[in-house]
Amino acid sequence: MTELLQMPRGTRDILPVEIRLWQFIEETVVRIFELYNYSEIRTPIFEHTDLFTQSLGHTSDIVEKEMYTFNDRKGRSLTLRPEGTASVVRSYLEHSIHKNEALTKVYYRGPMFRYERPQAGRFRQFHQIGVECLGSRNPILDAEMIGLGVHLFDEIGLTELKVMLNSVGCNICRPVIREQLREFIGDNLKHLCEDCNRRFTNNPLRILDCKKPTCQKYTMGIPMFSICQDCGDHFNAVQEYLDAMNITFVVDNHLVRGLEYYTKTTFEIVSPDLGAQNAICGGGRYDKLVQMMGGPDIPAVGFAFGLERAAMLLQQLGIQGKNPPALTLYVAPQGHLATLQGMELLDDFRRANLRADIDVSGRSLKNQLKAANKLGAEYVLIIGEDEAEQKVGLLKNMANGQQQTLAFSDVLNHFFLGTETVQPIQPNQLVLRGMEEVL
Ligand code: AMP
């Protein structure tokens, strides 16, 4: 016997029982993004590998060990996108959007791919929704970004989240910060993990991001970074705007984020209920990325959040998402002619925006009624063989058991115009043969 195949490690199916919650999150978030004047952008799922190696930095975990990279049939190196910002910037430059718009506000959504060690809240294929605002250095936008994140989580029902904030400086002060950190670690380097020893030379800031308890022990108590005057002023202004917007935040100087493109503001929105992977949302300013990717000197700020983690938190709170609209009608036909007529009626219902379905099993009426009940159908239209001949059906209200015989041409009107306008046929005019006891 052929063995059943399973989904690849680190991926998951989002089944119909869960999808309502995802749709609820997506619909809410899109509505909020539109309120903030953002428009959607859709970029390819795979890109040239160079896009990510150039933008995310060679020393980032993603580029070092997490990319799904493959050669296509012509030998071109392509990569499944591990994040969304690089593609947005590529598209922004490729289509010269910067030449037409002083400020560009876009959001994206979709699957991302990282070869990470799967665990609760961490997958190899996961889904992000992100926003990017390109074209301004104004700290108002950093604060507005954070406010937007808080607002959308509020709207989906996640109110117990915490905003963590930091500034990682710019190209001018970053070398100073790096040196400051190396000095702080000093002789303790030998106690740090292998990855952190490598980071010490390449990108010591990443040491602060290490989740290993030993490494964390030796970086605890690190003083605030000595950022330059410009970065300091910017950071103060962001905090001032956040205060004005009544957004509570915690300054956390360990918050460096995994990607090298960040400058100045970095932030995360975290939940204590997520366990080790406690960040639901992460972002910050990236003033040099557009230039690094060959464009003009255009600053930007953005964030992305993970749908799996948002759904997980909502499930913990018992939030299920919207229920689907009720199934208005279930057609229970007996025989071929009844099925043909039932199909025609079904089409009328669906075109009138009513959810309707038909039994295709050919099973007994009793079992068809059971199926209708399980599906939560409000009404069942029973069409027996004799009824089919006469173009009528027996409409049964599943809530109160009442039933009436209606001409096919009147069934839809019954739902739109009410019972008074359509003439029920007297029950004794027709009998569903052999089904008396079921009805
Ligand atoms: P990042 O792109 O790493 O800044 O991540 C932004 C957000 O995406 C995180 O806060 C998570 O909610 C989500 N995320 C990142 N990586 C994963 C992953 N491997 N599995 C699930 N969610 C993830």
C-alpha cells in the first residue's frame, strides 16, 4: 500500500475550522491599514537570491543559514522570500515609484520561508502581514507605525501586549556602539556560544539577540548605547510622540532585531503568552536600505507581524472569528428529475446571495435530513418523485418543524417576500410517497 505523505516539517495546513479566524484577522488588519492610508502591494514569492543577500546582510541568521535557495532550470539562483521588505523596496525602485510619490505607504501579506528549527510559534513557512512607509525621516512616522500596530492588535482583540523600543543608531554611531559592546563583553567572550563568538567579530550587536541563557547572562546590564546626537534626538522625539498618543512602551537596549538594515528606531510588540517566541510583531526604521539597494537616499520605516502567532493568541483567548453565514437551504431530492430541478433552484438561491447546497448522495430522505441538520441548514426543500413531476417541493423549517408545499417558482420568493405572498399548496394535495413517518 502506498504510504500517506505528510506535509514538510515546519509547515502546517490551515484547515477550514481555523480559517475563519485567519480571515477575521486579515479583514480587520486590511481595514485598519486602509484607515491609515496604506495600499496593498503584491510581490513575487521568489526573488533573485542577490536581493536578500544584499539587503539583509551577510551576517544575518537568515542569509547565513535560513534561506530556501535553489537554481532554476537555467541555473539562476532564486530564493523563496524570507521576509517582505526587500521585495517591496525592489519593486519600489524597479517601478520608479519614488519618482512619482513623495511618501509611499504600502502593506503586503503572504507566506514567508525560513529554514529555522521548528517549535511552538516558529515555522518554516509562516505568514506575515507588513507595512512599509518610504520617503520620510520624520520620527512622527516611527511613532505612527507603532501606534498602527497597537491599534490593529486592539481591533482583533489582543490588548495585553507590550511595546518594546530601542534605537540601534546609524552608520555614524554604529561603529562606536559595536566597540562599546565588545568592551563590555571583554574577557567573557569565552563563555559565549559559538554563534556569538562569530558575531563578536562580524556583527556584535546580534549577540544581544541571542536567546541562549548563558549568553544572555553575560550581556545583562549592558548600558544604553552611545548613539549620536541626531539618533538621540530622533529617539527622544519618537518617545515624545508615543507619549502624546498614550502608547505605553518599555525601552529595551537588548532589542537589536535580526536584520542588519535597521537604523535608529527598532521595536517589537510582545506577548507574555507566546512563550519563547514572544514577539508577535517587529519592525523599525531602515534609512539606508533603499540606497544600499542601488536607489537614492530615501529613508523608510516599517513592521511585520506573524499571523500564526496572532491566531495562536486569539485561540488561547477563545476567539474563533466570524461564523459563516447560515446555510439557508438544503435541497433533498429523491430521484433524477428531482435532482435536476433541485440544481436549477439551487442556482437561483446562490445568485440571490443565499447559501444553499444539495444532497448528492442519493441516500434515504431520513439520512438527507440528518445531513441537513448537521450542516445547520435553516430550511430543507424535499423534492420527491411525484413532486418533481408537478414542479413543487416540501419546504421544511428545521427550527420549528413546520412544513409547507410550494411551487418551485415560489420557493425563492418565500425567502424574500415572506409567506403571505406565496400560496402554499394544501398538504393533502400531495403525499411524499412512503415518507410519511420521516416527515
Ligand atoms: P521578523 O521578520 O523576523 O522581524 O519577524 C516579524 C514577525 O514575524 C515576528 O514577530 C513573528 O510574529 C513572525 N515570524 C518571524 N519568523 C517566524 C517564524 N519562523 N514562524 C512564525 N512566525 C514568524
